[in-house]
Amino acid sequence: MFLQRTIRKKVKVKGIGLHTGEPAGLAFRPAPPNTGIYFVRSDLPGSPAIAASARYVQATTLATSLGGPAFSVSTVEHCLATLAAFRIDNLFIELDGPEIPIGDGSAYPFMEALLGAGLVEQEEPRKYAYITQPIFYGDGEKHAYVVPYNGLRLTCTIEFPHPRIGKQKIDLDVNEPSFARELSRARTFGFMKDVEALRAKGFARGGSLDNAVVLDNQDILNPEGLRFQDEFVRHKALDALGDLVTLGMPLMGHLVLYKAGHDVLNRLVRKILESTDSYRHIELGAGLPEAVGAGLDSAWGFR
Ligand SMILES: [Zn+2]
């Protein structure tokens, strides 16, 4: 049976915020079984907390933010993607400001910190949302859907009319080794022509070649080049995995995305939550056909 997980001890990550450009730090802290994932604004009076839930997603233009009228937490997706891949169900993420540190623009610093703290299994079984029928959300040509699958699989396609990007596609079973190898180091990216406009609106003030792949009209400006030839689609897959955590329970299904950003993902997650006849809650190893459990074990690299 798959048990819930948290981390063994508190661990910190320091850096700057991508949009504010201000110093931003966080601490991952273990949480009891059945807590879920919470962001805690330790810098504010009373240390208000907010769950990583689709109902609190409020801004999806450039990054995923969670919040309400009084406070918010932004750029949560790279951190959340790491939790999804390493099956961390219960965690407090304590912040000393409104933004998660951007690190190098990938999920790598979070993975390093969490694995450094160590993962521990808890006494309660993990409860999955097991997709039983397709659920679709589309907005023009952008779309996203989930179909039944014994595991977590992600297929992501992007198309940008840029000589260094074009059409890129990735398809993978998401597990700890595949995340570490294929997705964790893929960096966020942006276009130089958008930077001035973004900065005027208060975004991307901390953005630099140290924490993003930046492109002009023809080429990549980073002197070190790309980490993968298709780093762009890998990063979009990473973002999607993070946004999926706002479902509030681990997904068992195949997620397929075409040109889908944070906005489309948030709509799909909300639609999944409303489609209660298209998924059921399962605990792995309890009530699942034997073949499904066996397939999942091997797909996730546990055998
Ligand atoms: Zn991202």
C-alpha cells in the first residue's frame, strides 16, 4: 500500500522572487498525516496559511498564485511540481514574503532541499483521484484533458513561432527518477520583447539570465545555452505537474496538454473537481484490481 509522505526535518531554501526581485526565502516543515500542502506567510501577523487548492488560484498570466483578499503567495508551481513527483502529501511551506524563491528557474533547488531533508512515510494511506472517464477543457486551440491510466502520465505539446522553439512534445510516466532526470532541471523562459512590458507592470523584476532562459527574436541570450534541446516543453510539463497539485489529491490518470498554460490547467483542475462521476477516490492496494497495483508499482519504479 502507498502511504502518505512528509519530510523528516525542516529545511530552508533561499533566493529572490522572480517578479518582486526582492529576497525571498522559504522553509519546508513536516506536517501530520491528512494535513495536505499549506503555504504559511510567516512574515505577516498571525502567520496566515492557505491550502494549495484550485479554489484559491487567483492569477495565472505568468505564474500560479494562491490567495485571498488579504494576502497571496506567488510562483508556487515549481515547488509544487517537486512535491507531486516525490509523493509528498503533507507539508507546511513557510514563506518570509509574498513569493517563492525562483532559484535557477527550475525545480532543482526544491528537489535538492527536500531530498536533503529526507522523506518519511506516515501511518495513513494515500488517497488518489482515479480517473474513470475523460474530462476535457478547451479554450480555442489551447486544451487539456485527462483520460484513465494506471499511473500518472503526462503528454505536453507546445508551439511557439520562434526559430529556437517551434513545436515540441514530451510524453512520460511521472515518477521520481523520470522527474529528476527529465523535468527537474528545465528552466522557465521568457522573451526579451516582453520583458520591458512585464517590468512596467511589476513583473519579472528579479528575472535574469541566472534564473530564466531568455530569447530575442532569433536566438537564446544565455551564454551557457540550453540544458536540453527541448527544455521549453520540459518546463511546461513541470509547470503542469505543479498546477495539478491544486487538485488537492494525487491524480491517477493521463494528462494531455496542447498549448496549455496555467489558466487552462486551473480550469481543467476545477472541472475535474466538479466531475465527481468521472473519477473515484482510491487507496492503492485496497480495492484496486491486482493488475492495476502491479502495473503502477513498476511504472513508478518501486519494483
Ligand atoms: Zn514555470
